[in-house]
Amino acid sequence: MGKRKAKRKVVAKKKPKLDTLFTCEYCNHEKSVEVRMDHNGGYGHLVCQICAANWTTTINKLSEPIDVYSDWVDSCAEERAREAEEDAQPPDLDPHDDGYVDEPPRSADYRRANVDRLPSKHVRRVEDTYDVTDDEGDLL
């Protein structure tokens, strides 16, 4: 009769623990952003302990704190890109444009009759186009 084979001991592999403290995108302090997960409520919330920046997002059962943090970093990058794009666009209005067209002066009757036909940027204010008088002919 032979000996029984010795059973090998099962060595459990330890799961690496993922961080729950991260670097803040706004104040750049390391390990100042804490992520809290509420799997039952379906949201993840992060708060910077230094500058009080906070952000909340929806999560699922498989989400980890690093997922919430990476979503926040992506959202910050999109916001910065949007702000840079808005700053790069020239303003719509010319600061030296007073809204008046350089044209020869015309009679008040002509302006009153044609004010509906002019494009909107050429329309002058009512006070500039003709004098407002009451029934007796006095200026108001």
C-alpha cells in the first residue's frame, strides 16, 4: 500500500486595495479628495477636504472609487476645454459699432415710412427718427 498524497494548501490571493483618497484637480493637494460610495442609492460623491470642491455622479454595483474620481477628472477636462473654446472665439459685437449706418440724412417722413423695411441693425430708435409731439404741437 502506498502513501496518500499530501494535499496542497490553498493560498488565497489578496485583492489589491484601491485608493479612496486622491489628488484634487483644483487645489492640487495630494490625498485630499475623499470618495464615498452609496451603492444602494446609486451615487458616488467626492469631496476635497482642503478646498471643499465636491462632485456627485451615478454609479452601479461594479463601480469603484477610482471610477468616480476618473469621471470627475474627465468632467473637469471637458469644462476647461469648453472655457478655452469660449475664450478663443471673438466677441460677436464690435465695440466701435454704434448701430447707425453711415448714409446721407433723409426726411423724417421717409424714415417713418421705411423703418419697417430696414434690416434690424439699421433701425434707429424712435426718439432719433422723428420728434414726438402732443396734439398741440409741443415736444414731449
